[in-house]
Amino acid sequence: MAELGGTMFRDLTDKRIRRGVFHSVTELIDAIMEYIAVNNENPKPFVWTANADAIIGKVSKCRVILETLH
């Protein structure tokens, strides 16, 4: 699920935020809400490209790294 959120934020950043100029937080929020509304008019399903074993393997590697850092 984190991947899905990362993809959404990457697209939002690349397609709307970096292309805009915002003079206030309100303008930024309005731009984000507009982007979401337009995207929701023609939603595309998220398709997993990795199999479960690959995902579990990555999670296991990350866990080992995190545990060794603390």
C-alpha cells in the first residue's frame, strides 16, 4: 500500500506541483484538490508488477537494515 501512496505523491509532485507557482498555502491546497478531482474523473487501477515473494524479500532486507541501525 505504501507503494501506491508513493506513486500518487510522485505523480502529484511531477505533474502539478513542480509545474505551478503558488503565492499562498491556499493556492497550493486548491491546486492539489483540483489535481485529485481531475484524476478521479478517469481513475486508473494500480497494478502490482512484483510478485509477493519479491515484495516480502525487500521488506525483509529493509527490516534487517533498520534493526542494525538501532
